[in-house]
Amino acid sequence: MAIIAPSVLSANFANLEADIEMINNSEADWFHVDVMDGVFVPNISFGFPVIKALKKFAKKPLDVHLMIVEPDKYTQAFKEAGADLLSVHIEACPHLHRNIQNIKSHGMKAGVAINPHTNISLLENVIADIDLVCLMSVNPGFGGQKFIKHTYIKCAELKEMILKANANCLIEIDGGVNEITGPQLLSAGADVLVAGNYVFASDKPSQTIQALKQMRPNTTSMH
Ligand code: DX5
Ligand code: ZN
């Protein structure tokens, strides 16, 4: 069964507590928390005060996705704000191995996020060291974008890499997850499904989360 991580980016920031409670009471497993700096991505989301507020009410782990340059500068601050899992972008980290060790030394799980254009072969030398790969299925920066279909192939190849390395690393898919892409992603080996727009634009977010949780791999073609 997939781990479901609703993305808070699409929540109602004027009443965040209500959406946090909805996620607490739903079948969701994690909170997906998108941090954007306006430099690495062309958008700015939120920072430490919002994450701290979230942590106060959240009864499930915070999966924090950093879309920022120089993420290593803030590892400790994200730990203090309440991150349980911290993902940094491979494209933002010239010293990725060091960054991963730093995250782990702060007692968090370490993830690496990878953009649609970046070849997953670049993960080969760290795959055994990390807890999660956040495979971007849209260009990061905004919720509600169209799913990039090449992700299916990348996901299946990444799964192969993980199995070959005998690594203990989850594959998380981020962007455009819905009732069509979800089952196909599960059949390609995805372990964690992030969903923002699909959950929060639906009439009954809690039921949409339940539907995601009940999704099973699709055995037919990947189109
Ligand atoms: C995109 C973010 C995603 C986003 C996913 O930059 O990293 O987590 O919230 O949104 P949806 O599910 O709406 O595509
Ligand atoms: Zn994200």
C-alpha cells in the first residue's frame, strides 16, 4: 500500500488548522511541505514560522521538500522547525553526499529530489545512503501542473537501481498525481504519492485521500 503525502502547498493558508486536522483525521501518512525560495524555483512559498505552526498541530511526520539553493545552511533550522524527513534537490547540491550526511546527523531521514530533466543515473553513488528519492513529475515551483509522462520510465528505472543496490530507499512521486497517474505510478514502483491539487481541489479532500490510499497498481499500459 502506498504512503500518501498530501501537499500543504494547496491547503487554505487562511485556515491552515482546519486542513491540518483534516489530514490528521484522514488516511494520509505524511504531510508534504514544499519550501520555495524564489531562486531555485520561480516561486516563493513559506518558511520556518509556517512549518513550526504546522508541527504544533500535525500528528503525522513532516516530509519537507526544499526547493532552495544552498539548503545545507538551514539543515539545523529545519530540524528545529519540525522536519522528520528533509529532501534537497540534486541540482542545488554540488556536495550532495555531505548534505545527506548532515541531514542524517541531525536525526532526520534524508531525501534527494530530482528534476524532470535530470538523469537518475546521477543518484547511483548515493542511492544506498538515502531514505527517499523525490522524483519530480512536474517542474517544481507550482501546484496543479500537468504530469510529465516520462516519469513512468524514470520511476521503473529507479526501482531497478534500488533493487540492484539492495538499497532501502523509497520512491516518492511529486506533481500531477491523480486517479489516472497514481495506479500507473504504483505499477512502475512508486512507494509514496504526493498530491496537492488533486486532494484540495476535490469536494471531499478526506475521501480523495482515502481513494489514493486504496489505489492499486494498474497492470495495463502506461499511457
Ligand atoms: C511542486 C511541489 C509539489 C506540488 C504538487 O513544486 O513540489 O509538491 O505541491 O502539487 P500537485 O499535486 O498539485 O501537482
Ligand atoms: Zn513537493
